Amino acid sequence: RDKATNGVDDDGNGYLDDVHGWDFLGNNKSCYDGNATNQGEKHGTHVSGTIGAQGDNGIGVAGVNWNVTIICGKFLGGNGGTTADAIEAVDYFTDLRKNRGINVVATNNSWGGGGYSQSLYDAIERANTAGVLYIAAAGNGGNDGIGDNNDRTPHYPSSYTNANVVAVASTNNAGGRSTFSNYGLNSVDIGAPGTSIYSTLPSYLSTPYGSYSGTSMASPHVAGAAALYASVHPGASAAQIKAALLDTAIPTASIARDSNTPVATGGRLDANATLGGRTAPPMVLGVTVTTNKPAYSFGETATITVRVSDGVDAVSGATVSLSVRTPKGKTSTYSGTTNADGTASFPYTPMLKRDGAGTYTASGTASKTSYDGGTASTTFTFKR
């Protein structure tokens, strides 16, 4: 590796004194311009803190992996950047791993824009061949700030189909999809925290910490988890690390595969499960049972509604069973499936002579693959 300031390209990679990485936009070794108005420096520093800010020191924030080396690859500035510089940055990291003896596990790509580039695809494929994961933000929707479907309108670089690409959506602090986050059953892999993320900012600012939101904030959580997994499993391949990240995702209703805004895994990052600390637990279905009013007269029909959620979002496609017990001890059973609003409704019309006046109990249960089932009940009355 290069020495810091000897003015010699010690490792022969063509980048003089690149101890901390390289600024491909400015063609120099400094990733900081020291400009407080430069949003790119703030953005990059914020992302880096999420990956690897020092923990357990009583200062600021803790990154996902405290013991990690972060190398800068800067190619964007206040006026954007070029695909050519992006390609050079990708190849720079590939070369570090392949030819310079540096264990580059993954690159984090909290950026997006522009159309498909075969040359960039080829650069990412060279990284794939070298065993470097390419973890990328899925994008933040269009001008309306509402997430878009990347299956319909690709978002690059996260929509490149190379095997080493991991496309990351954003989730909020309640576990649901961030409204701004893009999604896609075939083009986005997993969710991770990206709403109001508190992390580091450049030290030249009076307050070197702040909260940002975006899929740019979600992607480094996954990159940090990838580095964490590699530290525990030093011989793991890029494919094995990717599988460990995706196979342990926590099922999440708002990005479930059968939801309106899906991702491929149907879930969000669980770094502990990725490390083998535990198998990702199934989500527990929350169930409520209600009637359209508390009391009826015989001859009326009650509407009994079973609502199913994961505690945050409605769960569609859940199998619902409903039983109604009458004052005379008779039981009627019904079954159905929740709709897009997470509800299934059933009409119920008792008969006075057969069922009796008084209190009726409606009990609902719900089940769905990858979830733990839930139950609930309510009471209502029929009067003479």
C-alpha cells in the first residue's frame, strides 16, 4: 500500500499516496474539499458513519461494523459526475482486491441517476469476478417524492442485473417501507433503515452529526452488515455473503412479495440473524375483530370484520377463520382471505328461537406463510 506523504506510488496502482482512497472527480488523493456548502461531502460522511463509526466511546453514533476500513471513491460533486469516473472508481476497488492484497468486501453505492451503461455494467461484472459485492441504493422516487417500481422504470446503478448487486429499499423506524423508497419484486432485494438516520457529518461543521433520510441511508446498513459477516466468516465468497444477508431478512408486510410495493426477499435487514445469532423470527400477525355496531335487533344482519396487520401495515392474502358462539352455545364458522386493506368481512344473521337473545362472541384467527398466527375476539348483542 502507499505511504501517506512520500510522493511515491508505492503500490504501483497509478494513484499517488492514495492512503484513504481517491477523488476521481478532482483527480487527487483528498476526498474532502473542506467546503461546508458541499452536500456531497456531508452525504458521503453520513453514509460512512452508518457503515463504520466507532462505537462504545460515548461520542456521537455507532456504525454497523466498528472495526472496518473505509476507502473513499469520490466521483460526484456539486454538479454531479460522469459515468466514466464512476467506472474508474469501481475498477479502482476491484484492482485493490485483485492485485493489491486489500480485502475489499463490498462497495456502497448511495447514488443514482442516468440510464443504462454497458461500460458500467461491465465494470460491476469485473468487480463480481473479483469477489466484490456492489451494494446500491434503490432510489427515492421521482419529483413527487413517492417511491416508484424499479421493475417498470429501472433505477441505475441498483437495477443492474450483475450477481454481486444488492439493491436496497428504505424502511422507517416502525419497520414499514419509507414512502419515498423505490421497490420492485425483481429489481430490489431487501429493505434497511433509511428514515431519519442519525450519523456523522464532516468535522469542519459546527455540528458534525445530523439526521438524513433516503435509500442512500439504507444501503450502508447492508454494506456494514456485509463487512460484519465477512469479519466473522473470513473465507466467505461474495455470493455467500449476499445469500446470508438476503436469506435472513425479517418478513415485512409493506415490502412483502405479495404486497403492492414488494422487494425480492419480502423483508428487511436483520444483521444479527445474518451473523448466525438467530434465525430471523417470523412476524406476528395482529388481529382485531369488530362489528359495525355493538347491539342489534333480531331481523338485522351484523357485519363482522377481521382486520390483520403486522403491527404496522395491513396484511393482504391472510387466511381468516371466524367462529360465532351464540347465547345458547351453538357455533357457526366462516372462512375467508384478507383483501388489500387487510380485512375480511362476514355477514351474520341469527335467529331468536335457535340462537337466543343475549351476548354473542365472535373469535377470529389469521394465518399466513412466514408469519406467526394471531387471534382476537369481540362480543355483541342481539335483543328481542
